[in-house]
Amino acid sequence: MSRYNAKVAERKWQDIWAERDSFATREDEGKPKYYVLEMFPYPSGRIHMGHVRNYTMGDVVARYKRARGFNVLHPMGWDAFGMPAENAAMERKVHPAAWTYQNIDTMRGQLKSLGLAIDWSREFATCSPDYYRHEQALFLAFLQNGLVERKESYVNWDPVDHTVLANEQVIDGKGWRSGAPVERRKLSQWFFKITDFAEDLLAGLDTLDRWPEKVRIMQRNWIGRSEGARVHFRLAGTDDLLEVYTTRPDTLFGASFCAIAADHPIAQRLARDNPAVTDFIEACKRTGTSEAEIETAEKLGFDTGLRVVHPFDPDWTLPIYIANFVLMEYGTGAIFGCPAHDQRDLDFARKYGLPVTPVVVPEGEAAESFTVGAKAYDGDGRLGNSRFMDGMTVPEAKARVLDELERLGAGTREVNYRLRDWGVSRQRYWGCPIPVIHCEACGVVPVPREQLPVLLPDDVTFDVPGNPLERHPTWKHVDCPSCGKPARRETDTCDTFVDSSWYFLRFCGLDPDQPLDRAAVDRWMPVDQYIGGVEHAVLHLLYARFFTRALQKCGLVSIAEPFQGLFTQGMVNHETYKGADGKWLSPEDIVRDVEGWKTRDGGAVTVGRSEKMSKSKKNTVDPTDIIDTYGVDTARWYMLSDSPPERDLDWSENGIEGAWRHSQRIWRLVSEPATALPDAGSPAPATPSENALALRRATHKAIKAVTDGIDSFRFNTAVAQLYELTNAVNGFKPSDEGDAWALREALEILVRLSEPMMPHLAEEAWEALGHATALAETPWPHADESLVVDTTVKVAVQVNGKLRATIELARDASKEDAEQAAFADAKVLAAIDGKEIRKVIVVPGRIVNIVA
Ligand code: ANZ
Ligand code: ZN
């Protein structure tokens, strides 16, 4: 027997598919459309196992849907702007463009070796002027429609990447890419007004029923809608107001102080003639800005000496503090503190000796005796010490106090969102230039459309930190398009998340003159199935949802939600290894002997837990090595077989070898069938043997199960079904022509169903089975329902109300047959124990009830 030569077969079929243009999307096909997309890769250098897993899953869906008669769009491109290219330029003196395009070439080659059913004619890189010129046009459309704004605000400054970051890009107080603790800086920046869509983005989540619940929850929390009130406190002795935002107006009678942010206008005013205030404000700025940092930092306050009057009592005044835990960017930048029911306020009150008055007491406790110690009470209960609210539940009190505040003109209902506008300015070179010009006379002037693209200059230097565009000798000096006087080009570039916020729309049709081909976008959108990592739950996925809405507002697309189905796949993990010196070892540095793992020169190895493959822990496996050794189909198969797609997968040598043996077994079954097979397309035998019928049943059950498995994204169960069918074929002993026919059917179906996972082997086997048409052009099989339904049923037998046996009967067995079978069962006879039978009740297909 000839062994299956994956290398040769994979090359062969990739060439055939390319030559026949098998995966090009045809626009005129009158079939239902299906758009499947995997998050496009950043061209970092080489593909990793995470990519292989991601793109294999998408490919299974693409091939399957195509076979099911859909017109499939499955494109690929490159998310090609970003910091790493500039870092490479700094470290290795290679131009970011050269570095990027070289990586794209390498990775394109690698992706092609995976045999993906992709329409490569739609490929683009976001760093190409052919793409970013359109992004600039979209920026101008946003500007025109009031969706972009330039404002001065505190921003997150990444001191390593020398750029501003959006809030979403600061994770635990650190830059998402550099990992450096971010600093606060006040700068003029460009913002996309994502907050205009806060309510709509929230409401839209309810319609995304094919998204993982966890992602919807994360977005919901990130948007952070809160319902509360703006309450006015009058500054004692003046007519000035201090406005605070609260979600607990019901606790107003428990207020013991007000606090304002360090940047609050009142604090700023006081700082002008009080150096102690200035010092305190400076100290506040040194604490980080992330929620985590604010939560854990020691609560610090500065008593301004000012006092406010309680809105419900002209004789009651409260002190105003400047406090480090109040943020200027949320609500009004001012709060009233209610220590009994808020932990931060309680910590603060204990530190500064402020009163702690409980106003909500748990059901069953008395307001007079209930006290709060070290822990604030934030549970439910009834109001106490609260005048007109005494005895009310919290919701009742909220409604009442809001009515009362509004009646007195001392407050209004208000909804707030945690979501902040999206700062898109980056002080970097390798990004899409923001197409505006600053003129002293005219202000901000958009670059006229006919002057797009604003091209990045090629001649830039990276020898010193900072923005190369800023220090370029000529690039930024332009004449104002409006008055003609010398002006300055914007040197900020767009956040690279802008590039990935509309690429899926561009894939629908690459109009050279317009960002979007409206007709094509209307035809293809939304993406039916999007696949990617959960790390983008609130970054890319929220931005893309906003961007689509913004385009809709500009009249450029008709839909609001870009991704109808979302699947977030798990990571690829691998065991970790350390040598005696405590340093990480790569799987290639170690060998296994009878006692376990050793280094190549016999040194001790400690095996650590399986973790996400990462270069720093040296536990990566290079897809190219795997493909060279086993072939890509084996890698694809193993990726799909071992764990549910949403879970992490532990890569192991044993696992991949098992997958390889399976591929060889399929080839053996096809190339050396147990008997000579009838020709492809021969008619079915009129009366198949029991043996043939059993195989046919296994075959058709597999069709149904694999179809269901792929439809519901349970690829591992689909694979398990294929293993089962392989076993059935392997154990099949044909003895007549009908059996040979059933064997051919089983082999064909096995191969057909395996194609989405192992496309090359399947094509090779299909050809070996005598087919002239490639599987890529062959429809998905249908299960014969009559072969899928079970022909037997399990029937319970009770004796005097107790279950004594379960017997297997033909589905259409008569009452008499059932009774007879029941009395033939040894356990049933033992239970009857020779007693007289008084009654037998048979419910066909369910139960036999014997009364003795
Ligand atoms: C009084 C109060 C009493 C509060 C109580 C809470 C518990 P969410 O739900 O996140 O919207 N707050 C308001 N603005 C703030 C700011 N700029 N910086 C820091 N904290 C601020 O939170 C709203 C609550 O956070 C508000 O309700 C306010 O404290 C505080 F028993 O007001 B609360
Ligand atoms: Zn001008």
C-alpha cells in the first residue's frame, strides 16, 4: 500500500483550487449569501497556532456553507498599521513599510499552506494608501456629520510607546501593548463620539442572540448605564450651586460631606491663591487613573473650608472636600458622600472623623439601633432617619425623593454612562494620517477630498523617541486650503482600531473611488459568522459596532449591527518546561526517556502547567514545523478534534500523532477497500443485507450528526462522529455486492464529511474513489431519514410497580410481542417468583406493567 503523502497531495490540491479559482466569490449566483470572517491578522512576522485554530474554524464554516449551497464570502486581509513596525524600525533600522510588507508576504505564504477556502482577490493591507485614503474620506464624513470632535482632556499617555491610548486600551492601568503604567496628560485630541450611541449600543446587544453571553455582558458593563440624579447643593452664603451625580438619592439624609475632583472648577479656583490646594491636587494626579488604582489607593481628602446646604434642610450644612477618588470625567465630577452605605465614603469618613448615619436598615432591624462598623451596608432594606422617606423600601424612596427634588427645583433625574468618547489620536508615524490642517486664521480645516490621500512621507527617522511626522522637516508645512496662508498639517495618526472598524465592509466590494461599495455592502452585510479571540470583547467589537452606526448616520450603510453571529475561540496552550537553572526550555530542547523529560544532554526538567503558547515561556510550537512533519490536514484535524472550540486546547505530541494516524487510516480504507467497490454512481441494491443496512444506518446517522455539529459550532463532536464512522467502515466485513455498495457509500460519505476539516486528504480520497469533480464543487450530502431513526426502542418492565428490567424491542413491536419478551426475561421471572399473574398492561414502545 502506498502511504498518503500529505506534502505532495496538499501542494497538488492547492494548485488545483488556485487554478480553478474555486473559492472566488461570485456575485451573480442567485444563491443565499453567507459571509464568514475571521478577525484579520496583524502581520507580526509569522503565523502562530492561535491563527491556525482561528482560520481552520472559519474555513470549516466556509467550506461547509458553500457545500450547503450558499454563496460564500470568505476574505482575508492585514491589520497592518501599528507600533511593532515602528519598534522594528527603531531596533533594526528597517522601514516600517518594508518590515510590514515582508511579514505579509511570509504570512500569506503560510496561510496559503493551510489550504484555506479564501477569496484572495479581495486581499488588502490597511497600511496601503488604497485603503487608508478611504479611511480619511470616512474621517471627513464623520467630521461633517458631527461625529468627530477635537477637545482638550486628560488622556492616558503611554510613556513607552510615546502615544495617547483610549480608555479601552488601558488594562489594569497599563498600556495594552507596551504594558507600561500610563500617565495622565492634558492634551488636545481627536475623539469619535461613541457616547452619542451609548444607549443604542446597549439596546443593540439584546438583538445579538448569536453572540456569546459573556461578550454581551462585558460590553454592557463597559458601557455602564446608570440611572440616578443630578442634585443641586447651594454653596453656603452664596447663590452658587454644586451639582453632584448620585445613583442613590434615597440616601440623601445619610450625607455627611461633599467631595469634588481635583480638576473640578471649584478646586482649580481655590488653587489659584492657596498653594496647599495646589500641592494636594498635584498629589492626587500622582495616583493612577484606572478604576483598579482608584479603588485600592488610600482615600485622600483636603477640606476646602467651604460648605454646602442640604437640599432638604436650609439649616443643615456639609463640608466640601477635594478627594482623590472622585473623577472629573464621570457625572459632574462631584459627589455627596454617604458613609453608611458606600465603602469609599466610609473609609473617607473614618479617616477624617465625619459622621456615619445609617439611612437604610435591613428588614427586621430598627433604625435606632442599627449601626455600621468597618463595612458599609449596601444591601436592601427600609429607610430610616430619613424624614418623609422613613419606612419606605429603597425603590419607593428613590421615586419619592426624585419627585421631591424635582418639585423643589433641587435636582433632576439623570442617566449616566461609564463609556467615554473614543480618543483616536496617536502621536505615531505608522498609522493613517488624520486629514486635517491647522490654520492660525481659519482654525481646523479639513483636507479637501480631491487632495486625498494624505500620504505618509517615506523619509522618516526613528533614531529619537517621539512622533517622526512631527519632526519631519517639510511634511507638516502646507498652505491652508481655505485662505492659502502657511498652515500646519495634523501630525496625529488614527488609532489602528479605526482601521479594523470597517475592513469587513470594504471586503464586500473594493471600489477604487469610494470607501464603500454600497450595493455590495447591502448585499453582503451583516457578517453572518465572525470568529476571533475574546480579548476583543470590548475593544474591536465595540468600536466596530459604533463605527457601523456612525456610517449609518452618515448615510453610508443601512445596517447598525455588523456581526450577526460571533464565536470566540479558546487559546492554544502547551505544557511549560524549566531546566535546573530555572530558565524556560522549549519543547525542542527536551527529550523523553523512560523516566520522563530530560534536556538533550541529560539535565533535569521540571514540567509546568499548560499555558497559552508564548515566546516568553518558550512553549510555542511552530505551525510550519508541524505542517512539514504531518501535513496541514493533520494539524487542522487535531485543532478541531481535541476540545470544544470555545475552550482552550492543550497541544500535545500524542494528540497530533493520533490525528496523523487517523489520516493514514482513512487513506488506507479508501485506497485498499475491503472488497472491490462498484463504480461510483451505481444504483443501490434492492434488498441489502442486515450487515449492509447497519453500515448504511451508521453512515446516515453520521451525516446528520456531523451536519448538526458544524451548524452548532461543536466541531469536536462532529469529529468524534467521523471517528465513529471510520470505525464502522474499518470493522465492516462485506460479503456480497450489496455490501460492497454500502461500503462505497460509507467511504464516500466519510470523505465528503471530512472535507471541511481535512480538505486535501478528502479531495485526494474522493479522486481515488473515482470522482472527476472536486469536492470543493460537490454538494453536502443529505441523510436518508428512514435510516436515521432508531428501529428499536427500550421498554421498561415493572412488576408490581417496581422496575425490574429494560428490554430492547422493535419500534413497531405488537403488544403480544412485548408481553412475550417481558416474560422471557430472567429478572422479570425472578420478580414474579411463580405468583399468579393477575393483570398485564402494555403501553407500546414505553412500558410493560405486570401485576402478580
Ligand atoms: C451617593 C451615594 C450613596 C452613592 C451610596 C453611592 C452609594 P455608578 O453606579 O458607577 O454610576 N460617583 C458619582 N460621580 C462620581 C465621580 N465623578 N467620581 C467618583 N464617584 C462618583 O456610580 C455612581 C455613584 O458613584 C454615585 O452615587 C456617587 O456616589 C459616585 F450609598 O452618591 B453615590
Ligand atoms: Zn486658513
